[in-house]
Amino acid sequence: MLRIIEKQFRKPSGFLGKVVSIIMQKGNDIAYNRIINSLEIKEKEHVFEIGYGHGLGIKKILANTNCFVSGIDYSKLMNKLASKRNKNSIYKGKVKLYYGDFLDYKIKPHLYDKIYFLNVIYFWDKLELPFNKINVGLKEKGIFCFYMDHPDELSRQGFMKEDLFNKYSIDEVIEKLRFSGFNKIDYQQDKMGYFVKCMK
């Protein structure tokens, strides 16, 4: 049963996926606020979210800033829920939501002012590919922010198996960020994890 739940956190689907999405939404609210503040989004900027989930982050951004937000998510269920939550912004041309794997996504070079994600990093076996793609997609002086749980926190939760969740240390992540061309890196730690901010 625990393994079934683990897979739902990776790619929510069906009834159980809806339950897991509610849990994730409640847990992600504060982290989204912090990431959005760090992004310093301005009017008319183009923003991209990797793993938008239920669309809460996108909704929060557009509630305060007149910008354009797009994103991609690996789950059809999350695509459906996020599209429903942001249907008015989609109709107005402010939001575009894609379904698929970011690792397969052909990101347009130098299009985005800001890129962010929340609790996605554990699902990438190698960080060079996604970090390189993010670097390519960002404009010069663009900002990239994300949140990740501390490896000890993942272990404490008890159901995060290593074949589904990669437990990266902050040192490993910073090394891969620098290798991918990010030199201006700042991070802050709270009791559960890290908020990381990079500038191209």
C-alpha cells in the first residue's frame, strides 16, 4: 500500500491521486508564497513552472501580477485540475498548461524571465539535463527558484523509497547547478528543506 502511495506522489492519478493532490496542496501553500516572493515577478514577464500540480502556484502569481505563466506536468489528473482552477486565465491567454515530461519537453531558448518548481527534484535521476534545459530557457539575468526537502526529512516520512525518490544533498545540487552554468546561487534552509535561488 505504501508503494502505491509513493507512486501517487510522483504521478497522481484516479481517486487516490485526488486525495494525494489535496495533501500536497495543503503542504505546498507556504512554500509557494516564499518562492513567488523570491521570483520578484514583474508586469508582462514570462514565467514557467515545472510540475504545476493542482495549479495553486499559477493562481497565486496571477492574483497579484499581470504576467504570462506556462508550465508542464507529468500527470493528466494534475493537468485537468490545474486547467479547471485557472480556466479564466487560460481563456484570457495568460496561462498555457502542457501535459508531459519536462525531460522530453523542447523548451524555447531565452523565452522565460522566471522558472520555478516545488518538490520535483527527487524524480530526476540525473540533474544535469533538467538544469541545462532550464538555463537554456531563461533569459539573461533570469531567475530560477525551487524548493526541495532535506534528505533526512524524506527519510523521516518513511515511504520515500530510493528507486522512486532521489535524496539529493544541497551540496550535490549546487555542484550540478554550477556545472549547468548557474554561478549566482543562494539558498536558505528551514527545518524541512531548502529554498534555492539562482540567477543566470
